[in-house]
Amino acid sequence: MYNHMGPITETEVVGTNKRVIGVIIGIAIAFIFFDYIHKSDPEKTLDFYLRSLKQLHIEEAYQCIVFENGFAEPFESYKRNAISNQIVSYSIKKFFVVGKDSYVALVALTEQNKSSPRDITFTLKKFNGKWKILFPAYKSPNILL
């Protein structure tokens, strides 16, 4: 190969390839960071929870929830249910502000043993400065559709 100054050396090709790869990685990181900073904290919490369940990181998902009415499902039971109903895909469809420290989200999710997605409503509240998901989640009420 030649450029306007003579033959192109292997060092020049490797250097150019490294620069191109660096630029591509930089652009990808910028897009990921931009997407991350534009999500609200409750949305990040819900996305983290659903992604953890999808990847079967059950301990991480379990840390994101608070049980309603003081009822707490034992971890082993929660884990069995999460594995037998593993999330294959999910999409956060709508997010609603209910109050200063309360959100409701409508999520379409497909489980391993189900052929089509179903809508689930998640309620998120702030407890001690951290966003948590109230458990259990519910099939979507008509007000959110």
C-alpha cells in the first residue's frame, strides 16, 4: 500500500486501526452514558431488577424489592419462582409519577414458559433514600393501559 509520501508501513496500519477502534469504543461509551444519565433513578432501579431476573442474578433482584404489608417471601421460594418463570424479554412501556417518592410502571414481559408477553404493573417507592420495588407486582390494571 502507498500513500502520498510512499509505502505505508505495518506500524502505520496498526496505529490507524487502533485509533479507529478507540473512536468506535468512545462513541459507544458516550451513547451508553447518555442513555444512563437520562433515565430517572426509579427507572434505573426497575431496569436493573428486570435485567437481574432475566440473567438469573436472583440475589441482586431480591435486594431491589420491599414486601407489602410486612409479608416477606423467603429467598429460596422467591428464587424458585424466578427460575421457573425466567424472564426472556421485557420492555418498560410507560412510567407514571404518582407522588414525589412514588412511581408506577407498566412493563411488557415474556417469561420462559409463556408464548406471549403480558403487562405487569410495578410500583416503586423511595425507602431511606433508595428506590425499591413493591412486591408482589400485579397484572396491569385498566387505568394504565
